[in-house]
Amino acid sequence: MVRPYAVKGRKRKRKEEFVDRGEDPEEHGTEDEATLEDEATQGDDNDAKEGEEVLEELPGIPIVPSKQTSNGGVIFVLEKASLEVAKVGKTYQILNSDDHANYLRKHKRDPAEYRPDIVHQALLAILDSPLNKAGRLRALYVRTEKGVLFQVKPHVRMPRTFKRFSGLMLQLLQKLSVTASGKREKLLQVIKNPVTRYLPVNSRKIGLSHSSEKLVQMRDYVAAASDDVDLVFVVGALAHGKIDRDYTDDFISVSGYPLSAACCIGRICNALELKWNIL
């Protein structure tokens, strides 16, 4: 009985001290209330910073930018990339045929058309190529099936796994840009359409599709191009169909067989590396 009485006495004395100082004890609140307020504030901060924490973990780590040469270069445009954001359950996700097949069928959509892994493989093929590391990649653009256009810096190191790549694309489409960790440089950024406003005036825009009747040997095709002209290759990053050839100067096919976007890009990079003697 003595111990509880002593505890109550201390609390009463504490309130009296506030009154003596001309302060309202209700403004300060009890220790439990203060703790709950701190936890609630911390919870709100965590919710607000949830995207930022993912932003620091998921974006690609920029490598040391290679010096671009003054001679000819190459620009890649990946068209019709399947990068669509949807709220699945309680979270927003990039739709893909493996994880969201039931969701897509429920909304009367074909799961086979949702293949963000295609643009992931295509970006890795471009950014990891000796062509890029030698400084010959001038720019890289991606336009989604919904018409969202974004730019990827040549010195970005893309996430290796598809899960981390999907998280990176989700941040990009929601926040419109992804900055380097600890820096203000924007590694990926959503930009205004059309893509032609960012292409050099003297560039040659080349569309690639298996449906084209013009079958070329890529090695000979790029060897005939002048070094003073930047080559722009427009490659489809979609599972089925073909790209629009509205703004292309030429429309070619590099194989008698249907090729994946990554394989097609590999042929282009290999031919340009031979042309510019990049080992």
C-alpha cells in the first residue's frame, strides 16, 4: 500500500511543478502520450519515406562515365515497352505475365502482352556492351506502350535482377525521375514526347522489324554509314507486333528469323564494335 501511494505522490508533485511555473500540464501530456505521439510521427515519416528508402536501394549504381568520342555514335530507342503500373491488392506494381496472370485475366487482358522482362534484357544488352563502355552510346530512350517516354543515362548500371528492376521502373513512373544516391544527377527521367525532338538533326533513324522486306547484313550496313552521322536504331521491346515507322528513315530486318530485342541489339552492337575497332 505504501508503494502505490508514493508513486501517486510523485505524479502529483510533478503536476504541481508545472503549475508553479505557470505552465499547463495538459500541454506536456504524460510520458505514455508522448511516446505514442513519437511512434505515430515516426510511423508517418516511415510511410512518407517508404518510396525514398526503396529509391536508395533499387536504382542502378552509376559507373564512371566513359569519355565520349567526337566521331560518330549510336542512339537507341526502345519502343512499346510493357511497363504498366496497376494497384494489385494494397500496393502498386509493374504488371507482368508471371505474377499477375490472374489479375490480368480478371480485367480481360492478355497476360502474354505484359512482358517488362523484355525491356530489362534489352537495357542490359545496351548498357553492358563494349560499345557503351567505349563512349559511343550517345543516348538511350524508352517509350512505353502507354506513350510515356523516359531517358536513361549511358553510365547507369541497371539492376541485375528483374525484381529490383521492376521496383526501379515503378519509382520512375510514379516520381518521374530517379536520382543517384548521394548526388543530384538524374539517372532516369521522364521527358516530353516526341522522341524526335531529342535526336540530332543529321542522324539516320533506322527501324528494325522481322516483318521488313529489306533483309541486310548488319556488318555491311553499318560499315557503309558515315562516321559524321549518328545512327539511331529503333527497336521494339514488345512480345508481339511491330513498331511504328512514322519517324524512321529506313526499315530493315537483320535476320531471316524472328529475334528477341536483346539478340537484335547484340547484333547491332557487334557490328558497330567491328566498325569502330572496339575490342
